[in-house]
Amino acid sequence: DTAVSQTPKYLVTQMGNDKSIKCEQNLGHDTMYWYKQDSKKFLKIMFSYNNKELIINETVPNRFSPKSPDKAHLNLHINSLELGDSAVYFCASSPQTAFNTGELFFGEGSRLTVL
Amino acid sequence: SQQGEEDPQALSIQEGENATMNCSYKTSINNLQWYRQNSGRGLVHLILIRSNEREKHSGRLRVTLDTSKKSSSLLITASRAADTASYFCATVGGSNYKLTFGKGTLLTVNP
């Protein structure tokens, strides 16, 4: 069974469109994250939720909106997509609370290409 | 802002050799972690070392931490072709709890 699963794995879309990436973890973790990895492989945290509550919100355009319907799910919705949004987006979860950050478990990534 | 900086950016060795990657960071940390990423895959946690620890081992991996120099090293002994991947260090700051990644070292182990 996949521990942290993301869908879709690949997403190709036009500028200006709205798209969503879904993430689910079956590890029973309380904390979930979204990271963005650019073309140079640099990973940057975007958001973190602890038990459905937003606790980290980096300087991310408000076109990006995370939603956590329950602690096992953290979805990412992106409005008005831009070329610079092209990247691989990783979902991750952690058994620790956000105030004791330990090991993260990552999904396989969702490669978004904006044309 | 980016915290860890790995060195070298790329490393190519022969199977059986040891590989050493270094990580430097700028601010105080709670812990430092190393992750591996195979091409096109997600990151996999390798090892975590806390700020009050100096060395840790896990199988063929050895991690050291020098908080006075704000640096860490990852040693992979007796490397295998399957160790080919990007390796990232990541730090958890003392005053914030975000896991912040460096740019990674691309390790190529030639058979």
C-alpha cells in the first residue's frame, strides 16, 4: 500500500487554467506538507497543516490554496496558472507535530507543466 | 530562505568506493536530516541527527554533525550502482519548525 499518494502524477495545462493536485496519506500522521521542486531540484516548503489546521504558509501567491478536509488529506488548488508554476509538487506527511519536526514521508510527486 | 548548502554539487565514483557529501547551514538547528531522491521519484528519509549528537550510523551510512562549524557530512561506504541518486540535507531551525532543504548533491556510482 502506498503511504503518501498524490494524483495526478503528470499534469499538462494551459496558462490561465485552474488545476488541483490531491494528496492522501494512510500513515495516520497528524502533519502534512506541500513542497515545490523547481527545475534545478531546489525544494521549497509551501504549506503545512497539523490536524487540518494551517500552521505554515510561506510566501506563496494567493493563487495557491491548500485545503485539508481531514487529517489524511491535503489538496492543493492553483488558480490562473502561470508558466513559472511549472514544477514538481511534493506532498509529505510527518508523525511528529509541527513543533517537533522529524522525518518526513514524501509522495512520488506531481509534475505540473504549464504551456 | 535556503538553509543547507551541499558540496559538491555532483560526485562521480566507482562502485565499491566511498562517497562523502557535505552540508553547511547558516542558523542554529534543532536537527539535521539527509534524504535521497532517485530520478523521477519522491524523497526518502535516510537519517536524522539531533543538534546534541555528533555522529550517527545506519547500515553503510555515517553522518557527522559539527554545530560549531555549522556543517554535516554524509559518508556512504562501499557504494553500489543503486546508490546513484540526489542526496539532500535538510535542517529544522531552532526557532521555526520548517524542514528546509539544500540544493542537493547528485551522486553517480559507476558499475
